[in-house]
Amino acid sequence: MSNKLKIGLFVPQGWRLDLPPEVPSTEQWKLMVNVAVKAEELGFDSLWIFDHFHTVPKPLKGRSVFEAWTTLTALAILTKKIRLGTLVTCILYRYPTVLAKIVANVDVISNGRVEFGVGACWYEHEFKGYGIQFPRPARRIKMLDEALQVIKLMWTKDEVHFKGKYFKLEGALNDPKPVQVPHPPILIGGAGERLTLRVVAKHANKYHVWGTPEYYKRKLEVLKKHCEAIGRRFEDITKVHDGIVIIGRDESEIKRKIKEFEYFKLSGVTYEGLKKSQYVGTSEEIIEKVAQYVDLGVKEFIFYFPDAYTIRPIESFAEKVLPELKRI
């Protein structure tokens, strides 16, 4: 992998109330496509989608939330080089064999551009709403571990037989295989130190958790111990961070922008809170914040622009911030 930082962004999909509700869903889709195409044109390395069905911070009726893997399939056709990922796929929303088939197909359609982000899920309201069983956290993480075993077998073996505690396969076939060899990179997101980070050490090519530099550093320290315990090279796992980006000339402009976003109003977030844990400030301050994570070993960043659909914020970022990050 290149030593240069990789910079991605989220495509607005409605989950964080980031699509204008007054326009039809077909027009919302066009706005999403505009962001994806423009991001590739501006030199971003990757596009990302959340895997959710209900809006946050609370479920709202009548608000679009575009599904992750159908969205990525369409974007695979509409883009040429930019990589395509989920942050992160909920392992329990799709049976692992079916998920392996879906991801392999999208990797073929995109000619090997898939980033397979995956996690143990958390949004209980979606589980209840969609009639999906919501096990306790420890069980979900153990299911994630076993599901990843299944998925990697589906991606690499001609025929799969598997007998686990949660999943059983008898002669599963999965063709076509992914383009990427041995398989698309597996990015695991999560913070649980005892169980989740052990699964990361076992299976992940990339690790993601968000939070302050202090919080992130702590998680890496624990992950390193898990890697040592199983004989895995900690350095072989690419470290990834993401965060909300709001660029402004000064504090007053940023506070004004925060007040404009519905997601922030419903979340009750404050300028001070965002300033501490997200990428909020002048372009110089954002570059400084990125540098703090780079010092911890982060190689990939994924940025969320609350008003990305207007295109202006990603153009501004590409002009004022992206060139500096590419030089780090």
C-alpha cells in the first residue's frame, strides 16, 4: 500500500437526514449520484455508505434511507476508479452466504473496487422494525466472528462445507468470485476491547473506530495486544478514522452552519462537542486534526459532509484541504 493518505467521503443517503425531504426520491437519487461523480472527479479515493434502514438520531416516518448494497451496485456502474465501501455492513441483516454473494458480485461489477466494511450492529429499532432477532452484544460479536469465517470461505473456495455454532453450510457454491485476490479488504468497525478487537485481530485488513485522538490511541493499544496474543502483525492492519467535516472562516460561521442541520438539532450536539471530536474549524485546523491521527498511525480517513448534496462543501474541501492531506 502507498504511504500516502487515502481520503474518502460519505455519499448522502438520508440516514442522517442529509437529503432534502421536499424533493421526490428520484431527485434525491440524482443528488447522491452527483456527489459520487464529483468526488471521483475531485480526486477522493473512496465513497462510503452507512448500512441502515431507519433515520437517526430517531426514526422519522416518510424520510428516505437508501439501502447500502443496492446503492453501491449502482454507483459501481456510474463511477470508474473510486473505491466503494460500507461503514459498516451489519452482519445480521443478511445471512453471511448471501452477503458473500452480494459483495462478490459488486466487486466484479466494479472491477475490484469494493471495501467490505462490517460490524456487529447496534441499532435495535431497525431490528425490531424489520423483524430481525437482536441478540445480546457478546452473541452478536461471536456471530460476526463466525460469519467472517464463512464469508472468506465463500470468496476463496470452490465449494463450502461449514458447521459452526450459528451457521451451517452444505456444499455452498459462490461464483463469480471477487476480482480482488484473495478477497476484498475486510474493514471491521467497533470499540469493544474484550471481544470486538479480538475479532479485528483475527480477521481485519483494516480497523475503524471514531472518537478523539486519546480514545483512538487507547483502542489501538488494546488491538495491538490482541494481535500479539494470536501472532498477528499489528502493522498489517490499516488504521482508519472518520468524522464530520464543517469548514468555516471562524467560530461564528461554523456555529451558524451547525444550526442549519436537522441531524444536529435532533441530536442535541454542541459546537464544543463537535470541535473536540470531529473535523470542525478552519481548513488549517482540520489539517492539524488529521495530523494528530496520522501520528497515531492512521492511513485512511473517511469524511462526512452534512450538506454534501449541495456539492459546495466537498469542492471547498478539495480545494483547501485535500492537496495538503495528499502531501502528508
